[in-house]
Amino acid sequence: MGWAREAVLVTCQLKDFRARQSVGAMLRHTGFHLSRQLLPNFDKKLAFSNNRPREDSWLKSLFVRKVDPRKDAHSNLLAKKETSSLYKLQFHNVKPECLEAYNKICQEVLPKIHEDKHYPCTLVGTWNTWYGEQDQAVHLWRYEGGYPVLTEVMNKLKENQEFAEFRKARSNMLLSRKNQLLLEFSFWNEPVPRSGPNIYELRSYQLRPGTMIEWGNYWARAIRFRQDSNEAVGGFFSQIGQLYMVHHLWAYKDLQTREDIRNAAWHKHGWEELVYYTGNILIGIKHFILLISLF
């Protein structure tokens, strides 16, 4: 009778194994997550061995995503290697009644900093929003040499009495302000002065954490669809400030030219696929049409 008991035991073990396989397939198919309150002893009964630690159980392996270790930070993988430029993007929300005075003091002070070789920085552009958040000023600075140059400029500006007075006067005109430090995508154009007049479009994307490399891979291909009219000004991703932010800056002759160029992209094979996949890793988008206020 011993052989009969062994046969029954084997049959029960086989049924238990098949039950585990069926449950595993169901969980993978449906994506359901088991609650310990609803099924408190489920993982104990289905563990491979009582002697193995809980984290090695077959059940946990269904839910834990294995991530291949990355060998470098995404800033090193995506940024341009030939330059070490750091960008600062500033957003100033101005009191509506003060916008004209704000632009006036910016025109008096900011170009001096841009032109003075004592300050190793470049004012890439300064704009007012036309469509989007109203009564807003946007400034983009470049620091060739990265964080050490940024620190050098900030320290020198602390000793600049005219700049101190400018900041004091400006503070009375603002409702709020924020900034971000950015790096430039390696596959984008470097921002350069353009003949005008132009309108500028700033599209700011909030990505899901952990998807910056994925975004870069998609847009390294997508940018070739948007170069025919030289509309691509610059592409950046945040390093300090609000993280997992991407900013794309475009230039057009006018709104109708923008519409025509964007519609033409949809007739190019592969563009719709890239738009679809990048949309899946987004949390949100902000969009601004800008008019240049300096230079």
C-alpha cells in the first residue's frame, strides 16, 4: 500500500503545481494584485519552500519588475559631449500693470550682462508669452563650462550694484517666479540667433520618472521629421528644479506657417508612431507661444 500512498502524494503535488501555473497565468493576464487582507495565507501555501526567504517566492516574481542596471546617468547619456553648456530657464509671472515697466528694466540691464566678458554667460533669448500663461516673461541663459561657470557668474553678480538695484525693482513687479537648470539633448540644434521677426513655441513635457532615456531614443529619430524648415531651435531636459521635464523650443514666421509645418509632419511615414509612443510616457504638457522681447 506504500506505493499507493506515494502515487496519491505525487498526484496531489502535480495538481498543486498545475494550480500554481493556472493562477500565475491568470495574474499575468489580468494584472490583478493580491491583497494580504483578502488572501492572508495564499502566499504561504504557494511558496516553493518554507526554508527559502519570502522574497524568493514564485508569487513575488510575478509582480517585481527586473531592471537591468544602467552604467551611467541619463544626463551623461543624452547630453552633448563636445560642449559642457548648462542652461537656465526662468519663468517670471509679472503683475499685469507692470509688464511694460518690467520689459524696460530688463532691456536696460540684461544685455549689459550678456555683452560683458566679465560674465561668462550668454542670454540666448528673452520672451513674453503671447498665448498660454499671460503676463509672463521667459528667459533662457547659457553657461559654457557648466556648474563652475554658473557659480562664478552668480558670485560676480552679487558684487554688481546695478544688478542688485535691478533685482529689487523687479521684485516689486512680480507675482511669482521659478527656474530650472537644463542640459541640451545631443541630437538637437544648438540655439543660435535668428533673423526675424519670428514667433516662438515652447512645449514643456512632464515625463513619467524613469523614462528620460526612452524619450531621448524616440526623439533622436523624431527630430529628423522636423528639420525641413529649420524650425527646431533647441531641446533641453531638466537637471535641477522640476525633474523629468523636457522643453522643446521652435521658431516660425507666423502662426499659419507653424500650422502648415506641423501638418506636413503627419504626412511623413513614421511620425505618427513616434508621437503615439512618446504620448504613453507623458504625465502632462504645457504649451506657450512666445514673442521675443529682446534682440
